[in-house]
Amino acid sequence: MNRPTIYASRLALAASFAFGAFAAPAFAQDATDAAPAFAQDATDAAPAADADTAAAESGITDGDAIVVIARKREERLLDVPIAITALGEAALDKMGANDLSGVQGAVPNVNLVQGRGSASSANFFIRGIGQPDALQTFDPAVGVYVDGVYMSRIQGALLNLFDVQRVEVLRGPQGTLYGKNTIGGAVNIVSKKPDLDRTLGEAAFTYGDYNETTAKGYVSVPVVPGSVALSVAALYDNRDGIVTDPTTGEKYNDRNNLSARAILRAQLSEGVEVLLSGDYTRQRNSLTLGYPTAPLVGFDYNATFTALTPFVIAPAATYGAYDYKATPSFHNGEGQRLDHWGVSGTVNVELGGPFSLTSITAYRKLRPDLYIDIDATAAQVGDVFVGIDQHQFSQELQLKLDADRLAGVFGLYYLNEKVTSHQEAYANDYLRYVGTPLDFIRYIDDDQNLDSYAAFGQLTYNLTDQLSLTAGLRYTRETKRYHRETTALLSSPVFPAVQVPSGFVFPDDLPAPYNAQNEVTFDAWTPMASLSYKPSENIMVYASASRGFKSGGFNGRVNGLADVTLEVDGQTEVVPYFAPEKVWTYEAGAKGSWLNGKVTMSLAAFHSDYTDFQARVGGGNTGITGGSFPVINAGQLKIDGVEFEAMVRPSRPLTLSASVGYLDARYTEFKDGRRPPAFSCNPTGSKIVCKPAFAPPLTARLGADYTVPIGAATLSFGGDARFVDKQYLSVDNREGLMEDGYFLGNLYAQVDFDKFYVRGMVKNVTDSLYKTDGQEFSSVGNIQTVYYGDPRTWQVTVGVRF
């Protein structure tokens, strides 16, 4: 059977299964099962605490309660032929999600990798597709959007959710609807719009474990009733560190965040709306420490620098089994600072008839200064300072069409981004000269400039009242310019400071990594098509095919010729940049709602062909001392999966929710040009021995909420249990960089009075120990470090709504 036939068979089987699962209840449905009509814009809804609303919003995919804008127009979740999860404000509160890390484990086949030594990074993997390296020269595979504005870097993307109406998570390539193309999916954060007619607000104070102190407030005021309104939101989030240095008592892995946002909404006329937004985030954290899983190894030069002898610097697991203890080499108050702010203007204009126009103009500025102890030991081997100065300007135009049978959007997009960084690497314990320690420092200064242009469009035509065809096309063109300078120095009591011997250090002042080329352009056409059928108003089945694209670029970790030297078809070549990634995703799914919204379900099955995977790996052609970090377009992956979500209300007080994600991700080709092939995923050139990283085969969540009136008050209590399966935390599947799978349980109880509420919550009830991320820098000192999630914590919140 050929490949297209196999894919078609899989899609047909998935569609048949989905239709069979959803069609049976449909035949029993009568007219009373129709979903209620939406009487108002969901973004303008006031907070509610009655039992019906609380139960509805506690579900993950309540199609009758949540309106989404995934396709750039308001639609019921049930009417969108995309695998999408929408988390409303109430659901986020009950999960204790102060920031985006709170959605980890709540969405099938979505993996949030938070850590890598930074308290502010949010690296999403959706269906096994993500960003392989946290460095600023690698593009995210999953786009994070705030009110339509794309966040270019994962640094600073761990956003606080203090004035959010909902979070929409779209799985699969998103290019024909969104300004910036994303190959893996999109996380769409929708803020509350200021209400033009009413004064609304909320304030809450939380105290919890590790001296957690969180205060947040939101107020929306009509400045000119019916025409102009202003909302202001602010959040202060502080918590002591959960990691202790046994030698000093110092605390690490803390939180110290301040965020604010203001939105001005003006209804200039019946057909013209203007939204002006400004936000600021400030973080002042201590170090974020992981834990070593392999012994640190250094090297001793002989007198003529012609031979090396390895020695052990520090053993693995310094303090035995992990118990939130670690000792860094930084002890002078080094930590992490981040300032992140942006302004945007959105103009919505009704052009008359079926047409409307939206313009989104935005400028953002990101400035993190991060000290990171990568090796997480008292030894100075992988200690770095990374200072980044990033700013971006974007302009997007959307022409929307909403006619009787035809709806869609046509868009133009431009993004200019400039990223400069200054980095310092300290490794005084890594090298010796005839037994005498050598002081080592490397200075790196680089900058990257990006110009990204795109034109995109998507149209949906209703062939009948039940059958719809959607088609879209995108053209993307991106130009990157990169410059890098690096200098490394060695010194010791034996001799004065000298430049590192030739072949170990990257020469000064070359425009791009070891070549004369400092500019490269990538472009791609990415189409999509889907067919959806609605046997009844509240049931849909669909099938789709879409192509995704992620730009290539320059390797920001280049230190020497070995980083860009690979064997290609048996020949040694200098590869100055890595190529783009591409994916074709085929999906079939079904959604349904029955019994007046008491039961909602969604099911999706997909197959992805993923090519030219950008793998940042260690080792290479540098010999025994290592020090290289090549990026290789490793080859091809096949990814198959199934996703299921459901919400059931068996009685008025009780709401049950569930989600399951199954993922089968595997390499079908891994072209590894590193020599020698130590830790290669294809050491013999014929047998692949690795599995894709951050792709757990199973993710699952079960939740329950029970809401009952108690006199004039309402009592709600419930929780959820989450499971994340075994996954590898490095591309080449290092033994210590692996999570065996874990369960997490969370519980809450809340009492709502007329305007006041009190909520208590316990997270990670069973005190599970689980890894969230890994750092593989084995080519320098054999560094292999893991990061852990929070232990069991509790919190109490007192709030008021008005």
C-alpha cells in the first residue's frame, strides 16, 4: 500500500470512529437539545458566581459557554473544525494558573517546557513539535499571541494571566489565519475588553506555602458611557525559593513578579472601534537551579598543549536523591532580571455589507539579564551570563468577509525583530595545565535582524446548510542577518592570559559562523484545506490537511569550526546555517453537544510528516575536549496521535471533565553528520536508536467540580488528576535526561457570597517528584542537568467582584 493510501485509510478510520462515537446520541436528540443563542459578546461578560455558570466554565471544552476567535471571528467552539481547547477565566482560577505554566497537563498532547535556567521562559511543545534550544536565535515552533500580537521569543513568554478572558490552544500548523506562521500550533491569549456601559472589577489576595504573596486587581470603567472605557489590571506575585543551598541556606527558584496592563476602548461610531493597550512585566528572581545527573568531567593539558587527560570535577547527584537541594557557584547575589513591555493599537472598521477591516500595530521590548548555573554545582564549569536586548515591530492587516454562505479573512503581515546579546561563559574548574587550574572566560556578542513578510487568506464556503469547505494559502518570506564576535581567554599562575589555542576558539569578528555569509532568506507556500459536515446543529465531523513551515537560521552557539562542519553524503562540508522545518498534518475529528449542553465531546486523530527537524545536539568534530554545539537538519519524523476531550454534567451541581492525548512520535530518518558518532541517534548510519524528545506517548486529565447553594452563598469544590507519560528531555536521549512519567493531583474549595469569595487550594497533593526540562551540554564538561516541578504547595485566596 503506498503512503497516500495509508494516510487516507488512517483518516477514514479516524473519521469513521469519530462519527460513530458522536452520531449515536445525535439520533436521540430532539428540538430541546439545541444550544442556547449567544446574547452578548463573551469578552464583555461580567464575572458570575451562580451554580450554572460556575459549572459550565469549569469544563475544558464547554462549547455552549465559550466563544472563540480561533478563525478571526466569533464562533462557538463546536463550530470550529480545528483541534482546539479553550480555558475560560473560571477554569484557569480553579487550576491556580497564575501564569501559562498552569496549563501544563491540562491540554492533550501539549507539553510546556519551563526552566532551562530561566524563570520567565515558556517553551511549548504541541504534538511533539517545539523549539529544541532556548537560545534567542532559534524560533518558537508554537506561537504565543496576546490579543493578536505575536511574542517572538520564549523568554518573557511565561505570561501572567491576571486579566485574561480565556486561553485558546490550537493544535497543528497555523498559518492561513495568523500573522506569524507557526508550525506546531498557537496559544491565543484573549484579554478582557473594557465594558462600555458598566463598572466592573475584581481584586484578590493570596497567601500560601513558601510565603507566597499574590495580589491582583482589575477594574473596567466607562469613561464616556457607551463610547469610551478604560480597564487597568495589575498583579504582584512573590514566593520564596523552593530550592535550598545546604551550605549557605540561600533560596533559589523563587518568584518575584510585577505585571500591569491598561486597555482603552473607544467606540468612535457604530462601525469603528479602537483598542489601545499597554503592558509591563518586571521580574527580579534568584537563580533557577536544576540538578546534575552525570559527573562533571574536566581536562588536564600537558606542557605542550598536545595531549589531554580527563579528570572528574564533581560527581553526579551531589546530594543523592533529589530533595530540592542544590549548590551553585554564584554567591554574590547573581540572579535574573527581566523587563518586558509593549504597546499595541487595534482598529476594527465595518466597511459596509459583508466586509470589515482590522489593523493590529504593535511594538514590544524585551530585556532579560540572566545568570544561569547550567551545571548546577559548586564547580565553575557551565556558568553563564546572558544579556538580551530584543525589540520587535509588527503590523497586520485583516480584511474579513462574513456573507451568507461565504466567510473568511485575507491578511498581510510584517514583522521586524532585532535581537542583540552579550554573553559571558565562566569555566575556571574545567581545564588544567599540568595540574594547575586554568581560569577560562569566553565573551560573546552577537546580533540578529529579522524581516518577515507574509500574505495569507482563508475562506469557508457553506456548500449546504450542513456541508462546508474551507481552503487557505499563505506565502512567507523571511530574511535573517546575523553577526557574531567571540573571544576566549586562558590564564593561570604559570603564565599570563593568552588566547585559547587555535582550533578551540572561534576567531574574532567574523560576520557569521565560520563563513563569509551573514544573510539568508527563506520562503515557503503553506496551504490548508478542510471539509466539515454537521448532521445536526450541535454535531460536527471534519477532515483537514495543512502544511506548516518554520524558518531556518544561524546557530547562535557556534564556538568553532566543528559546530558547522558535518559529513554530508560522505563529504566533509561547512554548513553555515540550518534549513527550515516543514510538516504536513492530516487530521480528522468530531465535536458534539447533547442534552442542552450537559454533555460535550471532541475527538481528533492526526498524522504528521515532519521533515528537516532542527536538532541542536552536542559533541561533534572537536576531539576530546568537546565544546561544540552543532545544529543539524536531522531528517524526518512520523507523528500519529489521538486527542479526546469531554465535559459531562450528570446533575445540576456536578461537572465532570476529561482529556486524553495519545502520541506516537518516531524518527524515520536521522541524518547525523557528527563524527565521531558518540551519542548519535544513528551511530551506524542505518539504525535509529532515539525517540523524539518532549513527546510523551500519553497525557491525560480527569477533573470534577461540585457546586451547591448554602443559604445565600455557593459552595464549590473539586480538583483534577493529571498524568504525563515517560518522555526524553534531550534530542539524543541521554539516560539521566529522562522523565519516567508522573501523576499530579490538585484540589480546591471555594465559597462565593454575593460579591466576595474565599478559595483554598492544594497543588500536587501527593507531593510527586517530576522533571519538567533538561539541559544537555555534554560537550562541555559532560553537563547534563534536569529541572523539577513544584512540590506540594497550598494557598488561600480572598477576593471580591463588583
